[in-house]
Amino acid sequence: MLGSILFIVCLGSLLMLNWRLLMKVARLRRSSRVAVGIQGEAMERAVAAHRNFIENTPINLIAPSIVFINGHTLLASVPVALLLAGRLFHARSVQRMDEGQTQYVDRIRGMKLTFAATLSGIGCLVVSVVLGL
């Protein structure tokens, strides 16, 4: 039960983060009156944050979803929680105009957590398959 709740909360949080990133791009496009393309650093950073989220999140949800379906809900929650943390750090960092002054600490932290989510997702999938034999 706890695993199911944690998995669903993390998944829902990822959906809300996607929505937030998407709405930031939409607001910037509307205020700048730019329908296609990128105008200005703020818009470029907002688009980059959303694009990177979209590029990394779906593929990293496949293995934990299979583990979840196999009934190992708490195990499936680990990579999803890591992914959520990684995507939050990364998106926050990419959108900061002063990111270079922070020495990219949060972006690096976000990338490491996302890579950890990928590796733990693979590991959890292997464990789930072995437990299912």
C-alpha cells in the first residue's frame, strides 16, 4: 500500500512539474508574442527545461512501471522518486538566469539523480523479474 501511494504521488508530481514547465513556456510565448521559435534567454531557458524534461522522463518511467505492474510497488517507487528529485533540481537550475554563477551545482545534481533513476530502474526491473521466477 505504501509503495503504491509513493509511486502515484511521485508520478503525479512529475505530471504537475511537466504542466508547470509547459505553462511557463506558454506564458513567455504569449507575453513576447512569439508563436514559433525562441526569443530571449528567459524563453530559451524555459524551453530547454521543458524539452529536457520531456526527453528524459518518459523513458525513465518504463522500467519502474513494469516493476509496479509486477506488484513490487515499493521497489518501483525508488527510481521514480529519484527521477522526480533529479528533474526538479535540473529544471530549477536550467531556468535560472544566474546559473553560471552557481557553478551548475543543481544542474549537475539533477543529472546525477536522473542517471541514478535510470540505473536503479534497470536494477529494480532485474530484481522484479528474478523475484517473479
